[in-house]
Amino acid sequence: MYKNLVEELLDIFVVVHLLQTLCVQAMLRKADTDKSSDISFAEFVEYMREHERKLRLAFSDLDCNKDGKTASLSLFYNC
Ligand SMILES: [Ca+2]
């Protein structure tokens, strides 16, 4: 029984690691706007600004009454 649980957990860890790797690769591709295969500080800052802008838009959608806060239920139900 424990062997099956351990095997299942290992499978989950492998999948999570694979997803993390894919997310990092996707982030690097998006941030590397000059396609130099590395991320300059300027590219990193621009990527983070765009990411922050998207986070602000997502938060704004959840902040139904626009008071700068969101209720926990707003995270599950659309206003
Ligand atoms: Ca670059």
C-alpha cells in the first residue's frame, strides 16, 4: 500500500517538475524579446512590468466594489 502511495507521489512530483520547467521556459521565451537566448536586466524589468499589469487587471476583476480589496468568495464566484 505504501509503495503505491510513494509511486503515486513520485509521479506527481515528476509532473509538477515538468510543469515548472515548461513554465520557466515559456517565461524565458517571452522575456527574451531580442531572441539572444538570455535575459537582460531591461528585458527582465519589462517582463515583470507586463506581468504586474496583468495581475492588476486580474485583481481588478475580483475587486467587485473597487475598494482595493477582494473578498474570499470573489475568488470563487464572479462578483
Ligand atoms: Ca535577450
